[in-house]
Amino acid sequence: RNMTFSVVDVGGQRSQRKKWIHAFEDVNAIIFLVALSEYDQVLIEDGTTNRIKESLMLFSFICKCGWFEETSIILFLNKKDLFEEKIKRVALGKCFPKFNGKQTYTGKAD
């Protein structure tokens, strides 16, 4: 059986989010990407909001949004290799102050 897939990258910047609505009509699935390695970075738009926390907020919004009640939502965590190296140098507690585990890759993303 032949299948056709359309993939639309809607962009992650806040200014791009207003353009998303037209892309969501009749979607079967959403693949939401989050870069693990960005836990110590802030948004370009405001210079203060943590990127991972912003991603978590946006993912939560999408999951709770009525438009997507019948839509499969896939969370894809990428940049594992960069995360694995960065966690040796930059404490995960920078983003998650309550985290008190070991500063190693093993067990964090698997």
C-alpha cells in the first residue's frame, strides 16, 4: 500500500508560533523535538527563559490542547551526544535545581 507523508517544521521561536495554526489542520501525529543539550541555554528572544523549561511548557500546552485530542503526540529527545559531553562540564542542576543525582550521562536519558 502506498502512503504519503507530509512533514512540516513549524519552527520553535515564539515569533513563529502564530503561524502554526494553518499547519495543524487534519494532522495525524505531532513529533515534538527537544534538544537535551540545551538545558543550560536561554531563549534568543528574551535572554532569560531556559530553553528546556520553555520546551516543557510548550509540550504541555500541545498535549492539553483540544485541537489534538485525537492526535498522536511523539516526544523526541535529540542531541544525546552533545548532552552526554556537556553533562560532564555543566551541572544539570542549572536547569533543575532539585536534581541531586550524579552528573553522568548514564541513566539520565535512557
